[in-house]
Amino acid sequence: MLENYGFDIIDLGRDVPPEVIVDTAIKENIKLVGLSALMTTTVVSMEETIRQLREKKPDTLVCVGGAVMNQDYADEIGADA
């Protein structure tokens, strides 16, 4: 959907370690990272990814979503949207 609105998308795939996401965000000067969790076990990795992004590339916004995500939990793990 974002591509249809002119965004350039880099799809790193599923079950990507937080370090790979952060390194890619730094290397490519990414301004927005989108994370999706389809299972509750994935949310832990999502929280760690956000923590590392805040530490190493704080100018990057993070948008989260997925079947198990709600606004309260997104706020709790520090997501921007």
C-alpha cells in the first residue's frame, strides 16, 4: 500500500533480528520503520528493535501493527504509530 503512495520500501522479510533492521536503517538512512507482529512471540523482538533504534538512530519513526497489536501495547513498547 505504501508503495502505491510513492514510498520506497525495503522488505527485509520475516523473523529478522533487530540488529539487521537497525543496521539497515542506519545504512539506508531510513526515516520510518514498519514492524508487524502476527503472534505474541514476535512482539518481544519488536520491542527490542524499537529500543535499539531509539539508541542508535533516534530520528527514525516506528510504526507497528499486526494481529496481536493494540494502541496500548504500541504505546508501551515506544512505537510512534
